[in-house]
Amino acid sequence: MTRLHEFAKLGQSIWLDYISRSLITSGELQSLIGEGLRGITSNPTIFEKAIAGSVAYDDDIRRLSVQGKTDLEIYEALAIHDIKGAADLLRPLHEETKGADGYVSLEANPKLAYDTEGTIVEVRRLWKLLARPNVMIKVPATAAGIPAIERLTADGINVNITLIFSVSHYDAVARAYTGGLEKLAAAGGPVEKVASVASFFVSRIDTIVDGALKAKGITDLQGRIAVDYSKVVYSRFREHLASARWKDIAGRGARVQRLLWGSTGTKNPGYSDVLYVDHLIGPDTVNTLPPATLEAFRDHGRVAVTAAEGMKDARARLSRLEALGISMDQITRKLQDDGVAAFARSFEGLLNSISEKRKKL
């Protein structure tokens, strides 16, 4: 039994935050699934690295260019092909787990992050194109994204909600998912077939908080706050599952919207390379790991339920942070705004990479 299988026994699924054509065609993904990998997430940055750094897509880019396709249409064709391929490899796991796992996520156009109606139209279109029960479409937890999430859930679409950085972001996402399921149930829809994850971005919190702490000459809190704040979010997640409103819809067959730990690659080389894995293991959660972090965890990760440990100390450190004049509310608002902007830049970079490839080919 591998460490990944041991994770699953504790109620946490490990997904891979990476996709490429070669991962699918080489047999590597199938091998990882055999080791206990239970899903995949992707984003424009990941696709840019895959497409720009490989010749695997060149024939398709050439063919689609000859057909007169735009850069955006070419990207979408390449991404849809890969997502479908990964979903098909994960489909047996999806069926074996009765829909609990085996998902592949695709990002909706990040330029729509502040456009509710545009997001709804885009996600519905992608969902129809993918035509797989084990895909999720990523939608950010912006003010415009929240109502879109509720309506898409009511449509019976699987949504991976991204760019969650705060307790208030999580609360809004949980309400949107529950509200969407309630609407679906009222319409006689199959709530038991809808799946969703709430993706909380972890490491970026330490990146910005550590800078603020360094400016104040505080060292003992550095590298602690991201995990501490994630534990508080996990506590709120457990409170939501215990609420009367959630229990009501769960009683009608609704699936738990699992908490997903995203951005779990360690950015500071002075910290453990499995810092954001070892300390956030708990039931009803997912951790999506970039390849290097997955390798590190397979080598020396610690498998134990840890997400609810040290909650009192975590809250005490967060209170101390506020007393130092470092506001988590301000930081998390900035992180979400910066995240939306970064995703949009990555999307532009992806399209530029395809344009450059077209010229060379």
C-alpha cells in the first residue's frame, strides 16, 4: 500500500496539479492512478508550460492553424482533448468510488472572473463540450463568481471553486453550493450526481504575510500563518457540515463539497517541501499537489490526521498577527485580486505561446 492509498483511508484524496499530453499518452497517469492518485487539476499556467515546452502539440497546432482557427480556439481544442483523455483514464476510479473521486478540472476563461453572466454561459458551454460526468469546471470565488456558482450547481454542473483565501470567501462558497443544490432538488433534479470542491489557496498566504512580518522584524511567526489560517477554515468547514441547512440537503442525497487545499507547493526553500501537506490532512478534503511536491510526499511525507490539531495555538498566533497590525482581511482581499490578475496574465501568456508556436510551425 502506498502513501497515497493511506491518505485515502484517512478521508483525504490526493490529486495532481498538472496535466500534459505526454502524462496521458506515456502511461504515467495510469501508473499514478494505480499508486493511489485520485484526480487532476489544471490551469492556464500549467497548459502554457505543457504546450510551450513540448512538441507533443505541434501537429495539432499546425492542423488547426491550417483550418483557420484562432489562438483561443486552438487552446480550447488542445485543452478539451487532454481533459477528456485524463477523464477517461480516471473514469473507472470515478465509478468505483461512486462519484466521490476520479475528477479532472478545467479553468473557465479567467477574464470572466468579474462577469457573472459571462461565466455561466462559458461554463455551460465547456460542460457540454467535455460531456464527462467526472470533470469539474473552475470558477473563482469572486463577488461575481458566487452567484454563478449557485446557478451552475442548480444546473447540475460540477464546479471547482478557486481563489478562496479567507473564511468569508469559504462561507460564501458553501452557501452558494448549498443554495444551488436546494434549487436543483426543488426542480426534481438528481442532487446526488453533483460534485464540487472549495479550493483554498494555502502557500500564497505565507508569501505575503512573511513579507509583512519581516518588515516588522518578527521571525517566529514566519512560515506558520498559512497553515494556521487553513486550520481555521477547516474548522469552519466542519461547522458547515454540522449545520441544520446542510444536513437537510445531505439527507436528500447531496454530496459534501470537499475542502481542497490548493497552492501547496512550498515556495520558500527554507521550509519543509511537504509543509502544506503534512499539516492539513483530514476527512472530506483533497490536496492537489504539483509534481515536485507529490514526489517529495511520496518519499518522506507523514500520513496522519492533522488538520484539526493545534487549533488553540493556531488561533492564538492569528490573534497575535492582528495585534501586530497585520490584517488577514486586507491580505486575503489582495490575494484574491492578485490571483485573478495573475490567472488572466497566464491566460494571455498561454495564447501568446500558441501564437509563437504557430509562427514557427
